[in-house]
Amino acid sequence: MPVFHIDADAFFAAVEQGFNPALRGRPVVVGGSEDQRGVVHTASYEARALGIRTGMPLATAKRLCPAAVFLKGNYQHYQAASRTLQEIYLRYTPAVEFTSLDDAYLDFHGCEGLYSSWEGIAREIQQAVGAALGITVSIGIAANKLLARIASGQNKPAGVFAIPPGQEGDFLRPLCISELPGVGRKTRALLNDMGIERIGQLAKMPAVILCQLLGENGRKIWQYANGRDPREVQIRILPGQISRSTTFEEDLTETEVVMATFQYLGERIAATLRGQQQRCRKVEISIRYSDFSAQQASGTLRTPSDSAACIFTEARKLLDKTHLRRLRIRHVGIAVREIEWQTPQLTFEEEDRRSEELNLAVDHIRERFGFMAILPADTLVLQSRYRIEKNGYVLHAPALTR
């Protein structure tokens, strides 16, 4: 059983209780002040016992529990706690895939000879997390990601649940179909109308019938219902930085080309951040001249971002502050640092919502038609200098075109 799914219990609220012992044992609601419009992001188990749930309006939560402690939340605390979780998990296996601040898969394939008991390792991880952060995690152990994720929710909080090899079908059979990825409200209603409520019933259906009903998603659901999940654990941890740079084929002085190159590099970085569900807080630019002298400058964003517009705006500010030398430029680069996982924003302004919707639309267009399908107009000046392929300009640094 070499795959673990580890889910921190009531993460935001638990971290607040871990940082402030006075909150321990009390109902804690993270999402905003009690008189603020908004919804609950996380409720401690003490608050959940009183009926408070994620997504509930704060006003409703206040009516249910007037004595609850309402907090806006401190992302820096949650980010620091997530990094600590990362450090702990990497002690046991290098194959760690974080899917959010508090949610991770660990792959122990190849480590079988190192550990005598998977449950024992799970308890050891729980103890390490508790000692470091004062929070609890629930752990599911199984043969693949799907089964491990479902198992981690079976014995919350602070539970360990293992599905022994060969017993996957017995475990899944009585569970509600909504436990499976891809079975949302509409799909569940459709299947319920057909008399299908349990995973065991779904597993007995011919795959072709589900495909006719649900399209390609039907095949995935059928595989999941039968305990099959081909997805591998992808190593996904926070990098120290993401950078893109290029050396010009000929040293140049044209400011518009330099600016366009910075903007294009920022687009590549932003696409990488969004693809990895990450944001950055710092932007750094570098310039190297024909005499091999160099300049660097860095700045901090107002809020963490995965937006190319925000990254380039900061890069342009840094360029404006940098007194460019009267020499030809041979190399430019952008790096982003202080990278963190995306998470449901504790405050979500209308401007942020529009920006996120725009970025999603851009990513969708590029996924269908290639990276060059949509670019800022100011980068078009590069067309006269570089060959264009579907996945980008063919710059002097070939890695940028992948």
C-alpha cells in the first residue's frame, strides 16, 4: 500500500489554534469578522459540532454560534505551516505531490524495504506534524491516489485508515457514489434516478452505458468505481524560484524589443505558475550588457499573483528605476520568488475575480490552439526577429519554447 493521502484537519482554523493556544478548544471560524458579508472558509471541529460548515454565510454561522471566534485569516501563517508540512513529508519519500496548502499525496513505491509498517509511518508523520505545528492530519493508505483520498476521509480527525490489498472492492462497494471524483450534484441526480446510489451498483454497470450517459467522464467514473486509478503521484512541491531568460542573437539597443521580451518572458512565467496552481510575491529582473557587466533589481507585489500583467507591471517599474547603461544589451531575464500555493482567497474583490476569469480564458485558448494563439500586442514586435512555432517564439534559449 505505497500511496498516502494526507489531509490536514480544518487547516486554517487549526493553524490559528496552533499559533494561539487561547483558541484551542473553542469554536473558530475563518473567513471574516462576524458582521462582515462573506462565507466561512474553514470552521474548527468545535464549530462544526454546532452545525457551522464551509461555504455557509458568516451571518448564519454567527446565529448558530454567537460565542464563536471569527477571524479574517492570516495567509502568511498558513503558508509557513504548509512549508513545514512539506519539510516533514520529504523526510519519508521524495515523491510528494501537494494539491493545495494542506493536501498532499506521498508515493512510497520503491521504499518498501525501508519501512516495516505503513500504519506505523503514518502515526510517525502525525506525531511530527503535531509536534511542529500543533495540528492534526488524517491519512489514507491504499494502492492508488483515488483510494487513498477516499480512505483519508473515513476516520477524521487525526485518523489513519488503510485499505488492505485485495479488499478495495469490499471497501468501495457500500459507499455513496458522491465519494467518486466527477460525480457532482447533476451526475448524482441522474444516476439516482436510475436507482444507482452506491459505488458497488455503479461498478456493475457496463462502461459503455456510462460513456453513453456521461461522455468520456463516464469512463473515468467507471474506472474509479472499480478501484482503478492510473494517475501517478507527480512530484509537486514549492520551488524556490521560477525564471525565464534569453540571450539575444545580436546585442541590441532597441528599448521596445527589450520591453517586449520582458513581457513575453513574464507571460511564460505566469502560465507556469497557473499550471502549477502557484502564485508569487517577488519579481526580479536581470540585464547583461555587451561588456558582460550586469544589473539586477527586485520588487514585491502588493498581493501574491499568477497574472502576467502584474508580473510585467512590476518588471516595468523595476526597469524604470534602473538606469540603463549606454551599452548594447545581450541578455535579459525575469525570476519570481516567494512562491506559494494558490488557495481560496480570504478576500475576493471584483477586480481580482475579473482578472482570474480572464486568465482562465487565456489558458483555455492556449490549451486548444497553442501558446501563441493569444499574446499582448506589445510583444508582436518580436515577430520580425524570431521564428514562431505553436508553442512560442523560438528564442536563443531553446528551453523557453517548450
